[in-house]
Amino acid sequence: MSDHTTQAASAAGAADADLTRLTAVEMADRLAAGTLTSVELTQAHLDRIERLDPTVHAFLLVDAEGALATAREVDAARAAGEELPRLAGVPVAVKDIACTQGLTTTAGSRMLEDFVPPYDATIVTRLRDARMPILGKTNMDEFAMGSSTEHSAFGPTRNPWDLDRIPGGSGGGSSAAVAAYLAPLAIGSDTGGSIRQPAAVTGTVGTKPTYGAVSRYGIIALASSLDQIGPCARTVADAALLHEVIAGHDPMDSTSVDAPVPDVVGAAGTTDLAGLRVGVVREISGSDQGFQPGVQARFEEALDALRDLGAEITEVSCPHFAYAMAAYYLILPSEASSNLARYDAMRYGLRVTPDGSPSAEQVMGASRDAGFGDEVKRRIILGTYALSSGYYDAYYGQAQKVRTLIARDFEAAFDQVDVLVSPTSPTTAFRIGDKTEDPMAMYLNDIATIPANLAGVPGMSVPSGTADEDGLPTGLQVLAPAMQDQRLYAVGAALEARLRERQGGYVIEQAPEIEVRA
Amino acid sequence: MSHLSREDVAHVAMLARIQLEDAELDRLAAQLDQIVDWVGQVGEVASADVPPMSHPMPLANVTRPDEVRESLTVQQALANAPQAQDDRFAVPRILDEE
């Protein structure tokens, strides 16, 4: 008898551990079928967070009480026979760039260490309307400036594949949470690759939707002409479900597109790419462009897989992409310097008062020096300089012209092909500390992801395998014309299915078990 | 060639209301000089007849219906204020001392 009891107990333990391994689709199906409750599912994630997040540090804040309250409501509603949204009861994590009413929202900065928003961002309202328990707020580079999450004022996040490596950035908290099975889904934001590059280096899926497709009301602004919110997930179908929840017009965001949301969920069922024209962008792939051999090898295999699936592969040239990085590092700092002027220590945020009887100006200067980290200061100063009298034409003005040329490169390319592809990131995850002293080396991580933000077109990173030299995950980036986000999901889903067939599972399933560190 | 001197960086930081300490100024000035040199390559692209692009979408004067709605209470609006007084934000002096 006692043997039987022990076996039953350990089976229950294993079942609990397994709950976090389900896909969001499977979770939603089991919740709907009544074979799983949202409280069980949410608690399983909270338990895993409690055990592993002191090591991974994906979360800046965990809201166990709030998440369980939502879960209980969903379970009661389901028991009462209420019709519920598809993802009702499936937990989600939110990047700490989105305002959450009553929950501290820091954007990874000392400046907002104690900021408690009085309202929800529209996307947070949508998650609540979808009845998804919000597990907590995820770590990020300060004000989303960075590619490694090392610029968070609250310490770095670790990559679940190798705890000594970065999880990408700026949304490293969201990508690590999803990769470590701490959350099945997470919200990210992408200004130059902050959803896609973290997805690539953690073996997960991340989408930057078309500019304006998802509301930015209540999102802490970095560069308003580039910022876009999107889903992070372990599978393409899961990402599509979250995409559908958050996308759509919002009168509170004047840049929000008033058009129907493309059928991304339908597209995520694609298994065949017959007749699809795929363009390889010469300027953002290849060993001669500095792409790591293992990254390039998996990219070429992905091209073979796409060909097997019926796609026609051609090479296209986007000659002005060579200037995208330089244009981006003028446009982003210029817009950021303006957006971050609001942190003036007067109405909210950190206030540091120097000795004596300081003026408002001196209080601002001291507060901004104390509240901002180095990367934020670098970009504010660079942007202020690029916009200043006498330099505007040579820097910001010229960058805007280059932006036009990049958008034209995309237009010409999309006249020839339906989607463009490249490796998402030139390397696999680098070691924590490797690039913190060299801002330029950090910037070059985003070489393949930045052009999409400049033109406003959608992009996705989907796992393409692991690199032979280090065993770390690599990503394929897919880009589509504006408002054709469903094409990303079609290509991503077909490639994912093909890789699963060949490797017997998702790439993320090759990640090692996380060892708890003291 | 140096594009951005230590003095330039100090001046721009002052415009941006960031009171840098000396050690920070040394570190950031060297990095910013390198970055400005690199971003300057946008000038290599011939583009006299190319219109500037400030935004991915050609939008102008987007409005929503002018309706009276609930807004934040005074208490909510002041909840994050470093200092408040008489239902207002309390700020340091903005004029020079006499």
C-alpha cells in the first residue's frame, strides 16, 4: 500500500512539473476540457518561479496573489458554464515596460524604482479581458536600451541554456521566462530587435508586429516611431494566439492602425509553402558579414527546409541596409532624448535634492545623473547632440533620408518576393560581461533586426536549431510587408513543423535542466 | 579626428539636464566620440533629392471623438509625486535666489 501511495505522490509531482511543459495551446485545450484548472496551472508556474527565478532572474516582480485571483475567477466562471476566451486561465508574463495599475513598473530603471502606475496599458487591459493571469513583470535593459538585459538597474537575467550567458535584450526577462518554462507566454517590446534577438538566443519564438498593429498606450516610450509590442512564446501557434489577443485598433494610441488584424492564428497552421517566394537578403547574412559559422550553417539548412516545403528561394539586395545601424543610432537616441525628458523629478520618479537651496534645474541634473545608467546617458547625450543646432542636418536629418532609402529597399524587395529571411542575430548568446565595456560591439548585435523597425514592417524570429561550436540556439528571422503579419506565422509554423519532424521535438526541448545557484 | 570633445559632451549633458561627475564625463566622452564618428557614415549616402522619413506611416492630425470621460483623481495623479502640497505638485524654486 505504502509503495502505491508513494508512486501516486511522485506521479502527481511529475504531473505538476509537466504542466509548465505544455504549450499554451495544450493548456487552453485542457482548461476548456475541464481536465485542468487555472489555479493548478498558475500555481505550478508560481512554484517553478519560486524555485528557479532566484537563479534566472527573469522577473522584477511576481504577483502571485493577483495571478491566483484571476485564476480562481476563471475556474469559477468555467464551472458556471460561462463562455470564455481561448486563452482564459493561461498565465502570462509582462515586460516591465507596460504600465500595470497598482503594480510597480520600473522599465528596469532606478528612475522609476518606486513608480506605481495609476492605470493599465491597453495591452494589459486586453490580457485582463482575455482572462489571463498575470504572473509578474519581467526584467529588461533600462528603458529598453540594450541587447543583453545587462543594462537593467536591477541586475542581469541569465540565459536558461547557459547561466553564464545573456538572454538577449532588451526583453531578456520575457525570453528567459518563456525559455525556462516560468511562463508559457510573455509580452515583449521591439524597437530594434528586443523581441526577436532574445527569442533567437533562447531558442524561443518572438514577433514584432507591423508598426501600429498593437497599441502602445501605457507603454513607457523609447523611440516612438520605432517601438512596437509583440508576443514571446515557445511555439509559433502559441505566439499567434497571444498576438491575436493584443493586436487591433486603439483610439488611445494615435499611431494605432485602424484595420482588421491579419489571421495569424489560421496562418500558424500552415504546413506547406508551395509557391511562396522567399528572398535572402545578401546584406544581412553570410560569414563575410560577420555571422558566426554555426548561425550561418543553421540558416542555410533552414533555407533547404523552406525549399523542401515548396518555397522558391532567391537572393535579393537591399544596398542601404549597410547604413541602417548608423541611421538607427541617430534616430533612436534623438527620439529617446525627447521621450526621456519627461523624467524631470517633478511629478513622478526619482528626485535627488543636492545640499543647500538648489534650483529646479539643479535638482533635475542631480536626479537624472543618479536615476539613469550609463547606456541611457550615452543615448540621451547622443540624441541631444544629433538634434542640436548646427548638427541637425548632418545627423538626424541625414538619418531620416537614409530611413527613406531603407524603406525603398524593402519595397523593391517585396516587389520580387513575399517574405525576406536572414539569421536573426549574428551570434549565439554571448557571455555576461563580454560587451558591457564596449557599446559599439553591443550595438552590432542588432544588425539584422533594425531595418524592419526603420521601415515599420513586421518580423519574427523562429528557432532554427543549435550551433555546432557551442550548442546554443540560433534563430531564423522572417520579414514581411506591412500588415502581412500572417506570412510570418505561415513560414514560422512550416519551418517549426519540419524541424520537429527531423529532431523529434522543439528546439527548446534540447535546453538543459536549470541548476539552482545559491 | 575628434568629433566630440570632453567640453562638448559636458555642454550637451547640461542641455539634457544630466549633471555628470568628472569620472563619468571622461568615460562617456571617449565612447561618444567613437559613436559619433561611426554614425557620421550616414553622410556618405548621396541623398539630396531624398525626402526625410520621420515615421513609418503617413499620418496627420489623428483625433478621437471629444467626449467627457473619467480621468484620474487628484489623489491618483499625485500618488507618485516626490513632493505634493495643497493638491499640487511641490517643486523646487525655478528662479535664481536674489
